[in-house]
Amino acid sequence: MTHFSHEDILQLNHLYKINLINSCTGFKSANLIATKSANGIENVAIFSSVTHVGSDPPLLGVFMRPTTVTRNTYDNIKETGFYTINHVHESIITEAHHTSAKYGKEISEFDVTTLKPEYKSGINCPFVETAPVQLFMEFVEEYPIKANGTLLIIGRIKDLFLQKHVLETDGFINLSKAQVATINGLDGYAIPKLKERHAYQRPKQTLNTQ
């Protein structure tokens, strides 16, 4: 096997290093986080760091880069307290990836891509049209990560919208049915297929040999 020590990693070429470390964790979720500033300017950006925090209450976390430079998504969340999380699917991968480009706060990524904002009754925050899974989120709290200056943003799910065909009778969301994408590293996209599900596991009963 190829081996990299901690010291080896620190000495790698910058681009090689970020590709290596961003892909070593395995496949990650591909989500578009959409927000609106206090001035009414829409923003949408791709994130691969959304993670489950808890089901009761329903909480999700997302890691964000240091705010040493302007971070439009973070600023809008702190200004308004709300945001949406939208799953990337196969037909919008290219446009979703382009939202990683650094545009100024006055420019909406909806205007420079073919992605379309969608509004739902009583919610003044855009969703991404055609996303098979859409979540309306409310900011709860944040935690600074001292080791590298990143931030963990915690939000509660206020509303969850799903295309009907992805929802199984037991509450399982079958993402394969909607060709939901996953991210490998920074710029690799895949469309995973569900292979099998397994029942809740309990310890095996062992024979008492004494």
C-alpha cells in the first residue's frame, strides 16, 4: 500500500494535498445550501459537509470554512437565521458544482447558472427547484473549531419536502430512486445505487460453555 506519514502530508504540493485529504474520508453528501440576505439577494452554494446530528429533535450540522474572508452563505444564515438544504441530483451536477466559484455578495448564483429558486408558502427563503429532497432549516448554534478556524453550524429541520417516489413505507428515503449525487473529494461526482438494507443488529447469542 502507498503510505503517507503526517510529516509527508505536510510537505505535499498544496493541490495534491487537498485532493488527497478531501477524498480520503470516502463519499460525501452533495448539497446546495440556499439563503437570502437581509437585503433580499439570493445565494446558493454547494457543500459536501452536511451531517446528521440527531433525530429528536431533528438536527443537522454543516462545516464551514474560516470567516477570514467573506462567506456569503454564513453571513446570510447569521443575518436571517434561516437556510435551505437541497440534494444535488444527476441532471444538475455541472451547474451545482459551478456554485463553488467565488462570486461577490451582490451576485446570485441563481443568475449565473441554470439553477432555479423555488419558494413555498410561508417560507421567505429559496429552495432549489427540482431537488428531490429539500429541507428548510433554522439556525440553532455554532461551534468554532480551534484546530483550523472552521465553524460547525447546527440547524433544526423546520420542514422536510420529498418527491413521493423516494419515500419508503418505513420512512427510509431511497436516494437511488432520484439519482442523488455524492462527492468524492472536491470535484468527483458519483451516482450511487442502493444495494441492500439490513435489519437493526443485536448481539449474537453465544453458548455458555461452562
